[in-house]
Amino acid sequence: MEQTQVSKQASERTMSLKDYLAAFRRRRTLILLTGLSLLTLSLTVAFLWPPTYKSTATILIEEQEIPSDLVRSTITSYADQRIEIIKQQVMSRTTLWKVVEQFNLYHDQLKSSPAEEIIKRFIKDIEVEVISADVVDKRTQHATKATIAFTVAYQNRSPELAQKVANELTSLFLGENLKSRERQAQEATSFLQQEAENLSRHIGEIDAKIASFKHRAGGALPELMPLNQQMMNQAERELMDIDQQIRGHEERKSYLEGELATIKPNTPILSVTGDRILDSFERLRALRAEFAGAAANLSPDHPDIMKMKQEIDALEKESGQVPDAEEVSKRLIDARTALTADMERLGSEHPDILQARRKIAALEQEAGRLTTVPLKPLTQRPENPAYINLQAQLNSSTSSLEALRKTRVDVKRRLQGYAMRLEQSGSSDRSTSKRTAEHSLLPPITYTHTKSLTIPLSVLRRHRVMAAYKYGPFIDAYKILRTQVTQRLRDNGWNTVGVTSPGYGEGKTLTAVNLAVSLAMETTQTVLLVDSDLQDPTVHHVFGLQNSLGLADYLLDDQPVEDLLVHPGIGRFVLLPGGRALSNSTEILTSPKMLALVEELKHRYPSRIVVFDLPPLLHTADVLAFSPYTDALLMVVEEGKTTGDELQRALGLVKNSRPVLGTVLNKAGRSSLSIAEMKMRLAT
């Protein structure tokens, strides 16, 4: 056994390339004959085998041209999955059998083979292959493989049939894809239409609710606040212009009435020769007297009598007057008296007597006719040209004045409407902000530590404090001012405002008082008026109070502020009087104690507005020193007193220290500082 294994190993070790070559040489004839026979057989089969043709169509897969960010594609599956689905739909028995019958395929096998075998053979001859390529995914930006095309091929012994069948199969693939896309597009369209209808209906309901809300709000929406503010400013300008026009027409009317009173409407008019020119009434009276005399001597058909009748009729139509029966009766009495006197002297048959009797008969006839005609009031028209001209100007001025007053009523109504909208807008805007709790309706206040007084209504009326009035033009003016000031303060988160003027006696104190009272009428805040004009404190005079203790006593004598405050019985309004007059008011107003008091007043109550009545700008340095500690300033000017240069100087002094909310034009109607000039000064 060991010898056998040794011999095998020896034989394996001896088999080498030389051994194989030696074996080939020994049997080369047999090997060559076998190879040559196989080659001959293969060539014979290759040349004798019938030819087979293959027609191939390549179908590219393209992305949609519209970006998917705008229109999402209705195809959500991958390309190879879509190709496989379409392939299964195209390679169905019904579809393939139609192609077989259309092109008469496999006609030799139709007689001997069943249809299923033919279909299997047809499927075997069809090849569908996908073509992939390396691309970068647009969503992930990573390299990946994607199907970019696929091929549809068919092989047949006839090249024409192969091409035709391949074209038909390609058409079937494309058609099936188109049908699938159309079906999906129709489904997507139907879904989108339904969603669009639902969305449109929902939007319509929301629009109806918004329209109803806007209608109920009456234009008082927060987003319309700038427009309402602009419209209110425009209405204010219109109102001021109309007031100026009304004052001008009233002055002109008074002038025309005075001039008209000095001119007689029927002043005799003389001709160039100096003769008096009779008016229509005088001519009618003279012609009637002449007619009565002529009728006694002439017959009714006499040309002179007929001419006078025509002239009388024309003058009666022109003047609208008929003969006065009383006048005819008076003339009849005079004629009878004269007849009686003449009969005693001349006798009854004298020609003058006969003429007088005929005149009396004519007057009796005229008097009898006039008694049956209703009397009309005598309306004598003026004849003086100067009077007529002034009367026409007066009528025109009166008509213009009435039209302007009607226009003023309409503008004022619009102005009040815009002011109400702004108040409602501010209230609505605050209800949606963080400051709702701070500006919500405050409960009634009972002043326990603050001194409460009841100011007589007569005192308030005498000093024109608006709390004493319910209606009046200046009440509306202060309400509009309140709305504008409140809006500016709330937009900027401010709660202090200083009221000043360029000079003395221009109404700053009364404006500060009425502004504070008007602000206190709102139920969302309290108001404190501080008399900061320490050189000449006068706020207490407006309320009829004695000048006892006030701000000066707190700053110099350490009087508690609680003991100095006064509640004059007006809503949520509290007053801090100025106290005694001080000559060094500038230093006192800028003292640390005063600044600490201002901070305390500004921040102690979040719903409080503090109004400071400051001294005039051009006469003291108090405003320049104290204004940085207020949030804003309000300038008061008096029309007819404040000049444009004074206003510009005052605005120039404070333009870099604190914003000016606006300018209040006091005693409007005078001409020293026009509205246009004031606007120009403010613009600069």
C-alpha cells in the first residue's frame, strides 16, 4: 500500500508541460480532426441558420418643465416602478394578441400551436431594459443612480416586421403612460376643484364676517387709524378755512347793510338836462290823473284816450300795480267840490260845468270798477342804481353765507365722526395689546387724602372751563385736541406733556386746563395738572381758588404733596397748584427734588397722564431747562397776537430738546398769524 502511494506521488510529480506536449504529439491527429470537425459544423450551422433581426426603440424619461416648488408632480413613484407597471399593462394577453393579428405574426405556428403558446413566443421575443446613470439628487445633493431611459426591442426574421412591431410596442408604452398621466391628472384636477370650491366657500364666509365686522365698526378699525387721522386733519383744515370765509362774508354783509341803509331806494334820478326822470310808479300816477282830465273832454274812441289807456295798461303790467280805489275816491270828492263851487258862479249850463260833470261821471265809473278788483299790496321797486347794486351784492353775500354755514355743519359732523373713529380705534387697539389691563375701565375713584372741592358752575363758565358746558364749538375743538394728543402719547408710550406758548397772554393756561379736563373725561385714565409756571402761577384762578399752598411749598418747605393736591369735583381730574411766585424758578424746576417728583408722578400710576402748565418760551429759561423731563410739548399761539417770527423762534428753541405734538391756534379768526403761515413755520 505504501508502495502504491509512492508510485502515485512519483507519477504526479513527473506530469509537466513536457509531458502534455508529448501526449499532444502522440495524439495530434485525433485532436486536430476533432477540432476541425467542430469548426466545420459551427460554420455550417452559422451560414445555414435563418437570419433574425432586432429592432430597438429608446424612450427618454424627462422631468416636468414647471418647477416642482410651483406645481407638485402627480407622479410619486420611481421611474423603474412606473416602467414595470406600464409593461404589465402593455404585455397583457389582449393587447399582445391584437398586435399578433394586426401584423400576422407567427402565421406558420398559428395552425399548429394554441394562442397561449403564440403569446409566450411573442413575449419571449420582446425585450424591455432600463438605462441608469449616475446623477446628483436635487433634494439630498448626494450621488445616486437614476433611471433616465428604457429600451423596447423586438426580434423577428423579417426586418420590416421587427421595425413595425417595435414601433407599435413603443406607441403602446407611450400611450399607456399618457393614459395613466391623464387619469392621474383628472383625479388631481377633480380633487383640486373640490378643494378650491371648499376654500372659496370658506373664504367667502370669512369675507362676509370681515365685511360685517367692518360695517359694525363703522370705519373705526386699527388699520384705518392713519387714514382716519389724515381725514380728520383734512376736515380740520376745511373747517378753519370755512370759518375764515364765514367771518369774511359776515363782515362784508355788515358793511353792505350799513351802506344800504344810507341810500334811498327811490332817490330822484335827474337827466343830463337836469330834469327829473320819473319812475314807473310816478309815471303811472301822473298818467292816470291826465287820463281823468282828458276823459272829460274827449270821447272813449278818441286816439289820445286810447293811447293813454294802452300806456296805463303797460305801466300796470310793468309795475304790477292796479289803480288805487282810495286815490280815485279822493279825486272824485275833489271834483265834486269844485263842481259845486263853479255852479254857484257860472251856472249849470256853462261849458266848464258840463266838462266837470263828465269828469265826475268818468271818475265814478272808474271808482265803481275798482271796488270789484281785489287790492294788492303796494310793492314799490327801487329805482336807484346804486341801491340796486348794493342790494344784489348783499343778496349774493347772504346766499354764500348760508351755503357756507350748511357746509360747516357737514364738515363738523364729519370731523366728529373721524374723532369718534379714532377714539374707538385706540380703544380697540389697546384691547389687543399688553397695555389692556393698564388702560381698562377704571372704577369710580373716592378721594380720601386729596382735598375735594365743589367749584360753582358760574365760576367754571366765567373762565370757560369745558366741564361747565355740554355743547359748544370750543367743546368739540378740545375733544378733537384730546383725541390727537392721546393718540400721539399712546403710540409712543408717553404719559407727560408740557403746555407752553411763545409769549404771555396767548391762552396756554386755559388750554392746559381744558386739555387736562377733557383727558379726565375718558374712563381709562386719570389726569394730574401741575402748575409749573412758578414765576406767575395762575391755574388756581381758573377754578376760583385762593393762592395758598402749592408746588413751590413742596419744593422749598417740604410740604407733603398729598396735602397740596386738589380735586375740583371734575371726574378723574386732580390739580397741583403752583403756590407762591418764585423769582428763581429755573433753578427750582431743575432741582433734584423736582426731578424726583416728576419721576414719581410719571411712574406711580400707569394709567395717569400728567399735564404741566409751563411758562412762556421767549420770556424765561424755565421751559428750556425743564422740557427734557417731559415726554412732549404742546405749543399754544393766539391768532392776531403771535407773529410768525415769534412762533419760529419758539419752535427753534425746543426742536432739539423735546418733540412738539402740534400747535393750538387760539382765538382763531384774526389775521396777524395766518393758518398757512403757521403751517409753514411748523414745517420748518
